[in-house]
Amino acid sequence: MTTLIAIAGILLAAALQARMPTQWWLGGVRLEFLPALVVYMGLTLHRQRALALALVAGLVQDALSAAPLGVSSLAYGISAVLLTSLREALDRDLPWVQFGAGALTSMAAAIMAFFVIGLSFGAVFKMLVVASISGALTGILFLMFDYTRMVWGYE
């Protein structure tokens, strides 16, 4: 049941992410919610579930974007495996850990996309802005999801 709820959350976040308008004052970037979800799953769930849900998140993001299918899922899968491996060394409740993990996961997906579409100065600027925003969103989503897990009684 929790996996079904997680997949529904991934689909909702992906739809919201695809539907959000671009921030013209930041150079046309969009808010990304899926890297924050991948970080939360990687630092909270068991490795198999975190990897499976990260792959689902990547495939959903690729399906709703112009990227080739599998590019984001590869980056999210690698991020989930690394986060579950480093979970013992990282304190998931520290805001700077959440920010850094969210920013690096967003940058991993952007770098994988750069291998496909090419690299430019404007793209690097957008990657840094999106990574910073994703890092900040990760902290906010950690608060929301931890509160939700506490209220619903999930361990």
C-alpha cells in the first residue's frame, strides 16, 4: 500500500512539475519536485524500494519531457543507490545534507541530459539555478513528508 501511495505521489509531483510555468525572471527554468522525492526516498526507504521508485520517477519525468526515455531514470537510479549506501554516514535531518543531496540529484539528471542534447553556457547557468531551487525544495518536502509519515503512523 505504501508503494502505491508513493507512486501516486510521484505521478502527482511529475504532473505538477510539468504543468508549472517557467520562471522567466530566472532565465526560463522550471521548478523540479522529483529530485527532492528521490532524495527523500533514498534517505528514508530500503534500497530496493528506493531504487524502484527512483526508476519510476525518472521514467515518468522522461515521459512528460522532451528527454529521451531512460536518461533521468538512470540518473535518479544512481542517486538512489548512492544515497542508500551513504545513509549511515549522512544525517538526513540536517538541512544542509538535504539541500546538498537535492542539488546534486538535480545536477545528475541535468548532466545526463547534457550528454544527449549538448552543453552551453546558458544551460550550465540554468542547471545551477535549478539545482539550487531543487535543494531548497528538498528541505521543504522533507518537512512535509516527515510530518505526513508521523500523522499516518508509518515507520
